[in-house]
Amino acid sequence: MHQIESVDQTAVSRQEVIGRVIRRLVPFAFICYVVAYIDRVNIGFAASVLQHDLGLTDAQYGYGAGLFFVGYFMFEVPSNLILERVGARRWIARILIGWGIVSMAMIFVWDVWSFYAARVLLGIAEAGFFPGIILYLTYWIPAADRARTGALFMMAAPVAIIIGAPISNRLLALHGVLGLRGWQWLFLIEGLPAVVLGIVALRALTDRPEDARWLTVRQREWLIQTMEAEKERRAAVGHTSISRSLRSGRVWLLCSVYFLNTIVTYGIFLWLPKMLTEAAGGRQSFTLSLLTTLPFAAALVAMFLVGRHSDRTGERKYHVAACAMTAAAGLVLAVVFRNNLWLMVLSFTLSQIGQRSVQGVFWAIPPIFLGGTAAAACIGLINAIGNLGGAVGPSLMGALRQATGSYSQGLLVLASVLVVETAIVISLRLPARDK
């Protein structure tokens, strides 16, 4: 420990090394996640025309949107274990190319069953990307900097909505060009960047700090020693074996927290464009697509500020709890102001500020007490089980919408889910500095 501190003080500047690592790895991971998220949720922008052309009911659309996470669930843990063994460079490249091809192939869906199958296959193809990047960053980023770094990476999700809305609407306007429907152009063009990024990943990513020739020798040695010291501390107070980790109540509590959070995330994401379109009287316009991006633009700023504050204070769980309650309040206000488009958008803005800010802080929690292969398996497990909520949320919203003719009941149920999430995360027992 004293040797590491000495190197920190005399050989390198900590902030210089961490800054260099972030600048090298995070922007590329960010771009990949933007593309991943657009491919995952672009059916939300195409919902109305897709339902019309394929003859889908609200319930069928919601169910199909959620099926993505069934395929995703099945391959999350195996994918992270493979990444741990073969390295992030080759495995992330494989994932990117695979999901890009499947996303483009969605132009061939023709009815409800082919839609269901395509969504499951897309989930299988994309499985492992997000938890793989989270695991990958634990090789490079010390614990004290992870919430901020995670927030920088996860800001890709709201950015995907911000740029995805106007781009998707432009692509939908290509309806009839070369005999393709607008939604076919959307899937074809938005799937292509993932294939390109997969090829680029083979050169852009470096597997481990030991391989980082873009760091100086001293910087590389400091980073290797720092990450090894953290690994030793986790081994002393936490779990490094898979079997022991799977018996940990904290792991399963984190699974439940992320499951509940994801119910809300995708219950909103995959219905928000349609909700706002109907609130605007059914009129599609470029202005409306820009209005849809407002909640996610505000969330970008909040994610960074909340992540930075969590890193500065070393506190995790109460940050997550406060963000979840903020999101719940926003959903309740969206029901109250459901007849006023502008106030409804502001309510969803408050909701997304809370909802998206959960992410960066939440994913700084598992590495506190998980290390080695256990971290690979359990981060994959938390993300896999958590993302099953992505199958529940859209389906729940669709079923309640079809049964009641309104979105209000669905939004209130999602707000209640966030209250339960808050109670669970507060119950977590973490080391003193990371509560």
C-alpha cells in the first residue's frame, strides 16, 4: 500500500493518468453505446407506422418491444465470462458486428411473429455489450473515479434519444424510396454503424493496462499497481469466487434494484414518443421530435453532476435512492398534467433527470465488493436479471393502455415501482465510505 502511495506522489500525476485513460477509452465506448441504444429503442420512434404495417395491437407492440430482453438475458453472463477470458477488444468487436447485422435484418419482418423473433435475436446479438464495458472499465478506472466515468459512458443513452428522434423521423420520411417502407430504411441505416464500429474496435480498444503502449512506462506501472492493490482489498473484504458471490445477499439485492429500475426505464423509453405524439393530437412533426429530446438533454447534465458529487463524497446508495424518488415524482406529475403537452414534457424531464442519474452511481456499487471472475459473472448477472425489467415495462404499459385507454395507470404503476426500488437500495449494507 505504501509503495503504491509513493509511486502516486513521485512518479506520476493520478489525474493525468486517469484523464488519459478516460480520453482514450470512454469516447469510443460512448459512441458504441449511442449506436446500441438507438438500435435497441428505435422501434419506439417507428411504433405507429410499425403497428399499422404489421397489424400489431398496443399489447403486441409492447410485448414484442420487451422480448429483446429475453434474448439479452440468456447470454449476458456467458458473454462476460468469455470477455474475461479472451479480452474486450475481440469480444466487443464481435458483439458490435453481430447486433448491427441483426438490426439491419429487421427490414424483413412481416407480421407479429417475425417481429417477436427479430426482437429476441437482436437481444441475443447485443447481449454482453453493456456489462462487458462496465467490467472492462473496472480494469482501468480506480473505484474513486467510477461513478463519474460510468456517468460519462452512460450519458450515451439520453444522447441516443436526443439524436435518434430527429434522425429516425427523417428516415421514416424515406417511405417509398426504392420500394422500402420508412421503418425499413430506419432499421437498415441505423444498424450499419454498429458493423463499422465493430471493425474499428479491433484497433481502438486495449485489453489491459499491461498492454497500454499509449501510456508512459511510469504511468503504466502506476496504473497496474493501483488496480492490483484494489483487487487485493476486494479480496480481503468482498468476493472473488463465483460461488461465494452468488450466495451474497448484496448481489441479489442489486439484481432486484436494477430489475425495478429497468422496468421504468424501458416502460418510458419505448412509449414516450407515442405518448407525446398522442398528447399533441396525433400530429407528427420535427418540432415534436425535438420536444421529445428535452427530457434526455436535461438528464445529460444531471448524470454528470450526480456522478461527480457521488465520487467526491464517496457515497453511493443514498444518491441512487434520491434519484429514484425524483423519477417517481416526475411520473406522478406527468399524470397530473396529462392534458397539457408542455407541462407533461417538463414532468418527464424531471423523471428522466432522476431515472438516468441512477445509472452511473449504481454501477459504481458492484465493484466495491466484487473482483476477478466473480466481478465478470456477477456484473453480467445483475445486468441480465435487471434487464428482464425491460421486457416487463413496455409490456405492462401496453397492456394497461389497451385495457384502460389511458397511459395514467401505467405511469402510476411505474412510479410505485421506483418507490419500492428506493426502499431496497437503502437496505443495502456497504463499506463505510461507499454507502
